[in-house]
Amino acid sequence: MAKRASKKRSASRTRQSSKKLSDLFYETLKDIYFAENKIIKTLPKLAKAAHSKELAAAFNKHLRETQGQVKRLDRVFRMIGKPARGKTCEAINGIADEGAEIMKEFKNAPALDAGLLAAAQAVEHYEISRYGTLRTWAEELGLAEIAELLQATLEEEEATDQTLTELATSVINLEAEEEEQQREAA
Ligand SMILES: [Fe+2]
Ligand SMILES: [Fe+2]
């Protein structure tokens, strides 16, 4: 008897927790949907501000990828039968504000690109964290096709992060040259 009762309890606990997870999944999708749309507005500003042509090209390439990621999210919303909606994400707003501050304070300064890179990597790390979580939750919810879509975006974010890491070296070299030129001119 006791055994049956515990089985019943665990069954209801499973039902309850899976419902909560699907709600959390939807809420987090709205969070990243807001973040991606914010990033679409931010990347052109970063590309315009960058001194290094390579860095500007990397920002523009990721802008196109990000537009595709929003379309992928639209598909995910359709697949779960919920409206595609964003929910204000203060984390991404904060990271974007920091980037804007760097652009203002380091305008025309040699260290500008290093600052832009740092801001962009903070964005990528936020996205990697969110997409990793969402992909795992999709798997737990038995949404295999959605998990694959989220994994595809996760891989793009990771590749972008990697590109930015590689660019950091050339950007820092460029900045050292600029600093030297400024010293010579002074
Ligand atoms: Fe993204
Ligand atoms: Fe990204």
C-alpha cells in the first residue's frame, strides 16, 4: 500500500515539474527573443565604431547570422504553438549600455576596439548560457527538433565567440601601433 502511494506521489510530482519546466522554457525563449532583437540593433553600431576592418566585418557577419537566429526562434514559437513575443531582458540591456559607454568614452582612442571586443564577447557569453540552457530543457521536454534548432544557434554563438577571441590579438597589435603613432606625433 505504502508503495502504491509513493508511486502516485512521484507521478504527480513529475507532471507538476514538467509543466513548470515548459513554462520556464517559454519564458526563457521570450527573454532570448528580446535579446536577439536588441543585438540586431546593437551590432551595426559596433561595426560602425570599430577601427579594425576585420572586427567590423565580424560584427556585420554576425548581424546576418543573428537575423537568421530570430527566424529560427520564430519557428520554435510556432512549433510550441505560442506567440513569438519578447520579454524585457535587463541583462542584455545592461551589457548593451556598457558597450555604449565604451563607445562614448573611448571614441577615437586606440583602446576602443579592445573595449568593443570585450562588450561583444559579454553578449556572446550571455547567449551561449541561454541557448545551452534552452537546448537542454528542450531535450528534457522531449522536443528533439527544437533542441536541434537551438543547438544550431548555440554553435553559431560559440563560433562567433571564437572569432572574437582570435581577433583580440590582431586588434591589440593594431592598437599598439596607433598608440606609438600618437606618441610620435605628440
Ligand atoms: Fe544570437
Ligand atoms: Fe550572438
